[in-house]
Amino acid sequence: MGIDWQLRIRMAEKGMFQTTELVPLLAERGVHLSREQVFRLVTQTPQRLSMDTLAALCDILACEPNDLIRVEVANAEVRKTVGEQPVSRPQARRTTIRRPGAE
């Protein structure tokens, strides 16, 4: 599973192109983050996000949490259908370890 963080896109849709524009808007809603924290929040997918921050972002951008966070399936297994040829996998090779002086 992967997460696609859409904050930068939602900001651009609202005409917000500077990360510093979010700082006072978040503060108005009781979320006090430094400029650096807001920059990381916008430019990187957060590992943890408080509900207060998420609610404030949704309020500022007039969106829902699903608009900011898109879950992507990674490494999904593909099911074969009847009659489909099996996928060939590379064969494993045995490795021989040779120590110096022992032959």
C-alpha cells in the first residue's frame, strides 16, 4: 500500500503556490506549525498527521480528507484467467563458495 499526498495539488487549485501562505491560515484554526514544518508538510508525504491538522487543511482548502490522501495499491498480485499462459520466472542458480587454498 502506498499513499499519494495531494496537498500541493489542492493548494494550486485554490491559487496557493507558496507554502508560507498556509502558516497564518493554519494558526487561525489553532494549528501552530513553523514555516519549515509547513514546507515539509506540503512537499513530502507525512508519516504521521494529527487530526487537527488534517481538519484545518480540509477547512482551508474546502475539501474532504479523501481529496488530500489517495491510497494506492502497490505490489498487487495479478490473477490469471483461464487459458492464459503462465508467466516464466527466472530459474534459481546454485552458488558455489570457494575458499582460498581448498579445492
